[in-house]
Amino acid sequence: MHHRRRLFPLLFVFSAATACINVPEVESPPNRPDADAGSTSDAGSEEVQPLTLLDTLPAAGSTQVSLEMLPVLTFSRPIEADSLSFVIQPSVTLARIEWANQGATAILHPWSRLSENTTYTVTVDAKDLDGHPLTGTRSFTFTTTGPAPDTTAPTILNTTPGHAAIGVPRDAVIEILFSEPMERTSVQTAFAITSPAGQNSGNFSWNEADTVMTYTLPITAAYGTTLSWQISALAKDKAGNFLTEANHREFRVVRQGSMVLPIVYAMSGSITTSDVPDSHYRNYAIYQIERIGDNSANQSSRLFLGFKLDALPSVLIRINQSTIRWWATNQLGQPFEKLGPLLMEPVDVGEYLPQTSVEEPDSPVLTAAYNAQPRATGLTITAAETGLPGQFDVTPYVAQDWADRVERNHNSQFRLRFARETDNNDDTDELRSSSGTYPTLAELEVVYEYP
């Protein structure tokens, strides 16, 4: 009897590791030429039995297979090690193959544990020591153990803006919070702006956990637009579970309104210096003639414009634009050339500017208003900007007055003055507003956003 020692190198498909190991001596099959077939010519010959995959571990169709399981292939007789090839899907990288049963059994050693809840398919091919090919069943499947598969449908936990929200900023983004990590492509495909048209080419972004999707509109929504969107039931989580139903939401973008506020004459008008130091007077309790500059007595006048903001909606969200229109009806002398630039300053002068006369100018209220510190740096106005009317953007000042409306009692007040009080040349250099030329001294238009 002859014995052969064989070296079985590992050949396999889609595996990253190769190992060559020695296996025990394998006894030659009885029908090999070097086997003892008898000494007489009529010893006869045996029919060769097919080479088959006799057994596998785990058995075909097994479930809940341990992640540490070493797959075992047992053939009906020893095989040539270098003829063994196999494919494992999903792919598994092997560290080595261990041989047993005189080369009829191959034990596969993966580099790492198998994956949880995964169905593996193993397909095998081989030849025996005499080159006969494997016949019959060549593949088997098994499924590993692991946590119970996720079969829970995802849900939408929250959306921003909320459903039926009003007063939403025009550039708002849509955020959707899901109950579990989602498969991004399916959600983005399922999402749509259903109204108005032209809003479906925006940008998507996600948080790292894939639980929050954010959509940015491609076009800033028009004022007052009701924007509707939906996610169909084709959106799914990472386990492949779909939303149980389509979800629809809508919200309304802020609206825009405007209002013209009349001047409040009780806290408006000209205040003029008198010949008495630190004394001031106000000629008219109603609008007749108002002035800014100096007169022939070298007395300086400053003009005050006061408005009440309480007519604006209490739910006002933001002031977009505020414009003072002031009617300067005529000019005496050269106030811009002689008294320097004209300034419009936000001030706080209280609720009432009393009427006095040049003969009785003693009024602490008027003196305090005349000398009031500006609430902020004012505007510089050129001669070309005055007129019938001159229009002046006072948005930041009115917005601040609105923010401070409780403290300010809804007042928004401005003072017009030249940088120099007088040039002491005994000439009149004034801008004047006359009710005889135009009945309105000034007005304030406010453009605002509201829900």
C-alpha cells in the first residue's frame, strides 16, 4: 500500500486571505493505479462513485447561527486542496482553512465574526484526488443570529415650521424630525412642495444621525404665501420600513402692510432761543409757520416732528421701511451755506411741547427738548433732499422706537437743526414750512410685516 503526503494550497473566490497548510496522509482510493488491485487478471474493477458535498455546518437553511460559527464543508471523499474554490455572499474574508478527515473536510476560519441578521450563501466547487468533479448540490444558505429585525414603521415627530403656522419668515427652511434614521434618497424623492409652483428645486441637508432633514427653498416666498408640502409613503428608514401614510403640512408666510401715521402736533413744532439765556419759546400750538435756522435777531430755531406708533398692529413682527415726508415750503437766506449741514436726529422730548411767547420764554420743558441728547447718530440732509416733500429713511430709528414702545409710550420723535445755531450776522437764514402753502407739516409711513 502506498501513502501520499499532499500540500493543499487554498484557492477561493472573492476572499482576501490565502493559506497553505499540510493535511494528514490520505489513503489512495482502491481504483488508483498504484493501489493493490489483486494479483490475477480477473480481479475486476469498481465503479467510481460521484464526488458530492456530503454535509455542511451549519446545515442548509439554518437560522439563528452563531456569529462565531466556523463553516464546515464535508465531502464524500478526500479532495485536492488546490481544486477547492468557493464564493461566500455577502463577502467574507478568510484567515485560513483547516483540513480534517484525511482531506475530506474543510473548516473555514473567517478573519472576523460574521455579521448579525445576515443570510449568507456559500457556493462550492472541487475535485477529488483523481480529478473527478463535484456533482450534485453545490451551494447552501444560512442566517446568523442577532437582534430582532427592525419592522417598525418610521414616523414624523415634528416639523418646523409647524402645521398651520402663520407669520413664518419668507426665507424659512423646512425641517422634518423622524423617529429613527432614514434612508436619505427615498425621503428626498418622496418630498415635494405641492404649492406654490417653482419651489421644488431647493437643497436638502441632513444631520449626522439621519433623523433630521432640512429643505431650503430655491426662491424666497412671496408675502402672504401659503406654502404646502408633503412626504409620500415611499419614504423609508434604513431597515427598509416605509412610512405608513403620506404626511401633508402647510404654513403661511408673513404678510406685509403699510400705514401712514400723522404728525402729533402737541409734541411737534419749532422751538426758538430767546434773548434770555437758557430760555426758549414756541409760537404756535397748531401748525401755521415752522422754521429751522436763525433770524435777524440771531435767534436759532429747531424743528421737532413727533409721531405715535400705537396705531400699528400689536402683532407686528418687523418694520421693513419707515419714511418721514416733510414739506419745507420755502427758504430765506442761505442756511445751508452759512449754518452748515442740516441734521435729523432721533430724540425723546416727552408727550407735550407747551406754547409760550417770546415775551415769556421761560419753559424748562422747551429748553430740555431743544438741548436733548440724540438717541442715535442722525441723518445729514442736503439742500437738494428738501422739498415738497423731502423724503427721509428713518427705518432703524423707528424700529428701535417700536422695540422700546412700552418705555417710550409709543412715541417716535425727531429734531431738525443746523449744525451751527447762528452766524450772528443779523440776517435771516431759515428753512420754513407754511400751512398756507401745504396743509401738512410732516407724516411718517411705516411698512411692516405681520402674521
